[in-house]
Amino acid sequence: MVKLKKEIQFQAKNGIDFILSAGILWLAIAFIWTLEYPSYSRSIFTFMIGAIMLPLAFGLSKVFATNWKVKDNPLQPLGLWLNFAQLIYFPFLIFILIRFPDYFIMAYAIITGAHLFPFAWFYDNTAYAISAVIISVGTLLITLNVELEKMWAVPLFTSVILFLLGGWIIIGNMKLKKMKRCTGPTNMKHTIQLLWLCVYCHATAKRNALVISHSAILV
């Protein structure tokens, strides 16, 4: 299991392309909620702009050289299912849109934050769990303390946390790459050299023991 997860972490770069694309998307959503439109209209615009998420993530996957499909790894489809899991909450989101459009962006942000939590296990990265809690709780606190005209603070806050998570992931990926390099061909060469040294030392010790034993017999 650990080996399978490590392979996904290295190939998918811990989901950095999706996290950064989400950060950019929520920044755009923050701009939408500064516009002079009714909350219902801004909520519809928020739904519409969500369509750029996958193309944006695909473009970033080329920049970071991430691999969305890891062959012969049974855990790979799980990442996709974890992303789709947030779609199950959409009926609740639609209810908020119809009945309480002023609070649509709060509900959307909480769902976005909460769906990050299982990725803490998937990528062995506690940053996902921390970010999930911060986004969900922080969004609620902001909504309780700002006026409806300033609800743009919710998507802006969400975007900032996602970018911080992205920075955390990039640092982790650099460490992961360094560890991968240490277990590569260079390290294998050193291992072979050490093995030959052990064999040589063992042979030398055995030869010396025979010489001492022979000398003792002669005496």
C-alpha cells in the first residue's frame, strides 16, 4: 500500500496542478462577487466559470509534468472518485442557490474545502486536512462577520488558502524528488561499491585468519 501511494505521489506530484488551478478559479470567483449583480446572478456565474477548472488543470499538468494516469496502480482511480465525491453535495448547493442565494458562495466554499480532507490520506500529506478545516471553518466565520456586500471575502479567502496549500505541496514535491534521486542509479552504484568492499574485507579477514592459524601450527 505504501509503495502504491508513493508512486501516485511522485507521478501526480501530490495534485499540485488541481490545487493551483482551483486557487486561480477561486480568485476569479472572488472578482465575480465584487460585481454589481444580484447574488443569484453571481452564483450562476460562479457555476459557469467552474467549467475552466479541468482545462486549467490540464494546462498546469504540462507545466509540472504530472501524470493523471498511473498504469498498474489500483489506487489511481480513487483520486478521481474523491474529486467526483463533491458532486453529491450539489443538490444541497442548488437548494441554497434557490432559497438563500446570498449564502451560496459560503456553501460552495465549504464543500470545496471539505472535499480536500480525504486527500490527506491519499497523498500522505496533512496539509490537505489542515487546509480543509481552515477553509470550512474560516468561511463560516467570515460569513458570520461580514456584510452581504462583502461576500467576495469568502472566495478570496478560499483562494489564498489554496495557494498556500499549493506552495506547501511544491516544497514537499521538491523533497520527494530529492529522495527519489537519492534512491536512483547513483545510490545503487554506491551500494555496489560498498558490497564489493564488504566482500574484500571479509576475504582479507579470512586470509589473515588462515595465516595466523598456520603460524600457530608451525610454532
